[in-house]
Amino acid sequence: KGLSGRASLGAHEGMLFVFPTADQYPFWMIDMHFPIDIVWIRGQTVVDIAPAVPAPAPGDSVATLPLYVPRFPADKVLEIPAGAATRAGIVIGDVLHGI
């Protein structure tokens, strides 16, 4: 379910998905009410970022929602408020600690 249905996300909040193996896990914005940055991580290294992914417009059909797929396999995905990756200076290749 992820962040679907939530009204918002605090400036210093996020959701971390941890998968058993690295793969190109797709994400979509079903039932989302606010934009987010999606950060794909393999081990502790950022392998891709989808910045400022928009929430669907009212009335958008689930069938037409785009899938966001990383360019490289990842075993973790971090969803954070839109713009948070840029504000934190997170870029592809960064090594994250504590995850």
C-alpha cells in the first residue's frame, strides 16, 4: 500500500521499502495525494532517482497511471517528499548510511 491514501508526508518523513533481492521494481502513484521523490538504492548506493513524481489528477484512470521503473536493479526504495532529494543533495552514486 505504501503512501497511498495519506494526506501528506512530513518534511523529514519517508517510507523505505526493503526487498529480498535486487530487481527493477516499478512504482506507481495509485491513490496518492501529493508528489514524491522516489529513490532506488542497491546495498547502500543510490542507483536512480525519479524526482517530483506527481500525484494523479482527479479522475485519472488507474489504467493510465505511469509506472516509474529504475534504470538499474535496486533492493530498497525510499519515498520522500518531492524536492527532498535535491534539498539533501542526494544524487545517483551517493552512498547512504544507516539504511
